[in-house]
Amino acid sequence: MSHHLPTLSGQECVKILMRCGFLVHSQSGSHIILVRASTSPSSPKKRISVPNHKALAIGTLRSIIRQAGLTLNEFLALL
């Protein structure tokens, strides 16, 4: 079953990630750095870099979703 990912901007992607617990930590050039504290001592905190572009490439968006520890369905539910 193929899921169609919409074309999102970097800012839209950041807003979606913030809904699932990520916080904007800083911005380095055109990349926004988000972090989420670990939920248990055995799991490290997550750090994701999102390019602040008008349209994210589908491969980049899939990589961001994977780094966030989300499934495609979980991400699409946050839209």
C-alpha cells in the first residue's frame, strides 16, 4: 500500500514535529535543529535537522520521518 506524501515546506514540517513533542533548539544557516528529550534513561534524546526550504524533497521528508521515530501513518495523522 503506497502512501502519498504531500509536498511540505520546512516550516510546515517543523510545526508537525512540534505536535509530537519536538522543540526548536536552534537554526544553523538554512537548517532548523529540533530536539526531543528522551522518554527513558536507556533511550537517547533525538535531534533532527530540517532544511528551511519552500518544498522538501520526498526523500528528505521520508528521512526526517524515520529519524523522528514515526511511521508514515503516524506522520500523516499529524497533518
